[in-house]
Amino acid sequence: MPFAIQRLLPCPCLAERPDPTPASLAALQKAAATLAPGPFDRADMKSWAVAYITDPGKQRRIAYDLDYVRRYAPSHAVIVEYGAIPLMLTLALQESGFRVTGVDLAPERFQTLIDRLQLRVISCDIERQAPPFAPNSCDLVTFNELFEHLRINPIFTMEGVFRILRPGGRLLLSTPNLRSLNGIINFLWHGRSYSCCSKIYEEYRKLDEIGHMGHVREFTPVEVCAFLGQIGFEVETVIFRGHFPEPWKQRLCRLQPALRPFMTIVARKPAATSV
């Protein structure tokens, strides 16, 4: 790992396994097969949802998320999944025996599927509303590929996450790694500060097209860890994640995992807290 990152991060760092476990991948493939045929409540969402659900790369990425939940949460844990749509992880978690409640800005976009599959998904604008859960009521929160979409006040949002976690409970926050190999190349050679999404106009257009914001900005591992520390979390681990299609990039990332395109921050609410 590059020395500068290792020195600045407040925790041990890991490289993602070469593959998700077969059990988790099978669970996500089963969830995709259940979800992709629909029915969808909004015709204009169908093409986006089906493309997302049937994408093998996204299935693998979310299978890793299921692996991390299984690693860090006790069996039958109470889990809150922020950003549940399009329900792939929600369904896989429920089928795996976890007591999961999804939170989404507009779950009515998938209400027929939610009702048919008997999923628990509630509506909440997490940038303006406190999540409707009691303090200290859940064991684990997943906050996957969502942090980069926040555009109003991430402090308010993440303080809400902190409040509902029980003391000792964990947050799993996955987000693009701005200091990835692509992020460095894009900044130095193309004059753009991004790892995954570069077109500002198109990211804001998603508010009208699919009902939620695209990427506002992407962050470095040091930035996210420092931010969570200010909220009150104890950052335990950074897992550098993802793959590049180019073989030379893959080889370089095996030598320097911190150059991978994504990261999961594992953070804990301190055991001695009254919030």
C-alpha cells in the first residue's frame, strides 16, 4: 500500500478477496432472477432497473457486500440498509435470515415488488429527515454507494446513522475511491477529479430521470475516515475493493491495493456512548 495512505489512515487496511464467496454470489444471482422480471411500478424506471439488476459486475459487487455483512454482523442481526432500491441486497439479506429494513427516498418506484416479496422498505429523505428508528436499535447499517450522492448536509445524514446504531454496532460504508488508479490518472492527465463518474450535468439530470441524485463528488479514504471520526465513529478497517478490466491495472492493484476503485469503511459506534 502507498506509504502516504498507510500513514494517514487511522486503521488497518485490507485488500478484497479475489472473488466473493460462492454462497453470497449465488444469493445475489437468485435475487436478480427474482427481481429482474418485474413488475415495475414506473415504466420509465424499468430499463435502468433491469440493466442494474442483471449486470454481472453489480451482482459481484453486492455479493461482496453480503459477505461483509455476514462477517461483521451476528446471525439474525437487525440491519438497516440505506439506499435499498433496486432491492438486490435487501432481498438477499432477508433470504439469508437477517432482519433487514430498507430505507429509500422513493420506494414506491418498486412498491409492487416490495409487497409481493414481503420486504420491509420505508420511505425517508435521509438528507432532510431523521430515520424513523429508535436510538440504539440496530446492529448494523449498510450505506453502500450512497455517500457520494449526498448533496445537502452529510453531517445530518450520518449523525442519523450514528443515532440508530446500538453501542458497539457497525457501519459498512462503501463508496468510490477517488485516490484510485483511475482517479489519479483522470486528475493528472485529463484534468478531472473523479474515479467513476465524470459528467456533472448527467449526474444532476438523474434527479429528473430516475428520481435520485447521481454522484455529487467522490472522496479519498483519508477524507471519509476523518469525516466519520468527527461524527463519533471509531474507524476499524478500510477494505480496498473492485477490479479494473486492464491486466496492467490489475497487476498494479495487487501490489498496491489502495489503488483499487472502491472502498468499504468499517466503523463502529463506541460501546461507551449515550447517543
